[in-house]
Amino acid sequence: MKHTVKLTIVTLLVFSLASCKKEKTHAEENPLEKYYELTGFNTKTIAQNAGWYESSLAFSPLVKGKINALTIKIPDVNSALKVTIWDYDTKAALRTETIEVAAANTQVVKSITPLSLEKDKKYIISMNSNDWYIMKKPDGSDATYPLTAGNIKFIEYRWVDAVSGTPKFPTIISHNYNAGDLSFVFQQTE
């Protein structure tokens, strides 16, 4: 009888602990710094009021996850900078957010309603701006894509001529520079 009571108590404790087990939460990550390290793009030039372009990074998550925030740093103020997440294959705009950049040369982080991303699916994040930093290798040579920064695989840098405030799917691929600083805060969900 004592053995049955002990076994019952142990079983109840195991089930109780199992039901209280918290779901694992993954850390958030911003892959931009690692991207610059891997490309070797460490020479910065400022482009200010230099014509309107849609500058972007094509990427693919290595795990299922979500974008929780957008990050941007430009060399001028912009009260309505447009950042768009695109489906790489269909060219459909999945989400466009407006970010207020109130101070030049200051990173802005804008929390957004989480945007779910599928593992191994290709996406593009772009900004519509006439101000940016041009990041290159000191010798101007190409970066080798794809490259992996945490849970994000970067496929290429893209751009296209644009119009102020009107997001446009970037179609021109360049491997010898990046016009940013544009990124996102990613979190694995499973």
C-alpha cells in the first residue's frame, strides 16, 4: 500500500512538472553586424540627398521565425522612411512600415507587429531613401554570397531607381557594396 501511494505521488509530481514546463523562448538577433563582418564591407562613404533608390538585402531564414522590429540608420533625418519586406519569388510586398528618423547618424529601432517567416523561403528587406551609407571592402572587390549570419542566410544585395515614398521591388544585383544600414530583429519560433 505504501509503495502504491509513493508511486502515485511520484507520478503526479512528474505530470505536474511536465505541465508547468515553459515553452522555450529563443533570443532575438540582428544579423547586420555579422553580415558586414562576413562581407568585409568596412569602408563607409556617406550619400546624402543623392537621388531616390530602393536599397535592399535578399535573405532566407535557416529556421522558422518572425521579424519583431526593423532597424535603420541613415545620414539625414526622414519623417517617413518606408521599409518593405518582399516575397523574393512573387515580388509581392508583404509589409511596408513607415519609420521616423528624427536624428541623422542615429540607429532607430521600430517594433512592429511580428511578421512570420518560413524556413528556407527567400525574402527581401528594402528601404526607400535618398540618404544612406555606402559600405565596401577597402579594395572594392566583391563579397562572396551566400553568407550566413546567425539564423539568416544573406543571398545578395539589390537596388533599383525609385521615387520618394513609393516602394519598388529591387531588381539590380550588386556584390561589391551595400547601401544601408538597414536590418531587422529576428526571433526563431520553433
